[in-house]
Amino acid sequence: MSGLLAGKRILVTGVLTEASIAFHVARLAQEEGAEVVLTGYGRLTLVQRIAKRLPKPAPVIELDVQNAEHLERLAELVGRELGEGVGLDGVVHSIAFAPQEAFDFLNADWPSVATAVEVSAFSLKSLTMALLPLLERRGGSVVGMDLDAQVAWPKYDWMGVAKAALEATTRYLARDLGERNLRFNLVSAGPIKSMAAKSIPGFEELADVWGTRAPLGWDLADPEPAARGVVALLSDWFPKTTGEIVHVDGGVHMMGA
């Protein structure tokens, strides 16, 4: 089998609908030769239905990253799907959530902020450690989804802080697990009209920035450019790249006033 990910085994989190970047990562990964396992949270039957729309139906494992029992069993369940002693070559962290209160920066309470940080940032560490027995067998790549945290975005508020924590978490994981041949990188993508976007109050105001400031242009309905960036980082074409943030945002991140 040929392809950028030929022979690789990849776990993809965050697939909910066909509009999600994670779905297109899973699709492209399969098209590039990978065997894919998905995780789902909450609407598991929906994820299972969406998984059947991939080029090859993929198994779905339930995962709530705030549930210690789910994390403790994750490696075992993934191992069952992949086969005894096989291991993982890559993980896609496409998990983010904040309560509505966290989108009001000055009035948000700590429990809301803590949830945003735990689910959106700390979960990268907890997911990695849960899967470490599988990942360290072969070495490989962990790629997370980001929205550039160097600046303050309209309406993004404490989710923006959580993304800054995600960026820092990526660097520390890259530092501590590089000796086990594990790479950690992020794709900072422009906004996509997905199920997750609908949960952000004022998403349209945030997305409007891309309409006027992206030198390469940006299509809110096209998740594939970001998905291609993730697949590239999962591949062997970046063997010595870690702790990096790759911007797939049409160039908005580098524009001045």
C-alpha cells in the first residue's frame, strides 16, 4: 500500500459531523494508507453513523477525557481494535469545550474556566499518558487543533486562554517525551462552520476577521486545508519537528493592522 501514512495506525478524536476537521483528517488518513480508530463523546450513535461515511468504516471508542475510567481503559480498547502488540503511530487531539459562561471574560467564574482548561488543554496530556503504552512501542506523532493564542480574538475569551494553555502543554510534552521518539505539534486553523463553532457565542464576528485579512483567502465551509496540515504532521515528512505550531489559516496570523 502506498500513501503518506501507509501502514500507520492513527487514533482520531473529535469526529462529530462531516463538517468537522477531525472527520476530514480521518478520511485523508485512510486515503493515505492509515488504519484509523475514532473516539466519540456524548452522541456516540451519531459518531458511529458518521464513521460509516469514511472511505472505510472505522471503529468508535467512547471517550470522555474528564472520566478517569475511560482514560484508564483507553489503551486496552484501542489495542483490541488494532491487534495485540501493534501499537499506535499517531494521535489527533481535536477536543475543546467551554461552558457558555467562559465566553464572558470579565464575569466568568472559576469552575467554568477550569472546565475549559481541563477539556481543551489538560486533556492533551491525559490523552497522551493514557495512550503512552501504545505510542512508545513505535514512536510517532501527536497533533492537536489550535486557534492562534498569540492574540486576543473577538468573543473567544477564556477559550482563548485555554488554547494558550494547549500551546504550552504541547511544548512541555515535546520536551518530556521526545526521548521516546514522540513528536507533539499543533495545527492553528482558521475558523470552520462546524458543530463546535455553533457553541461559540459571536462566532460570526470572529469568523469575519478571515473575510478581510486572509491573503490566501479562507473558506469557512472547507475543513480540508487544515486536515491536510494535520495529516502532513502525522507523516514521516516531519521527523525532527516538535513543539511547533503550523498555521493553516490563509495567512491571517502574520497580518499587521
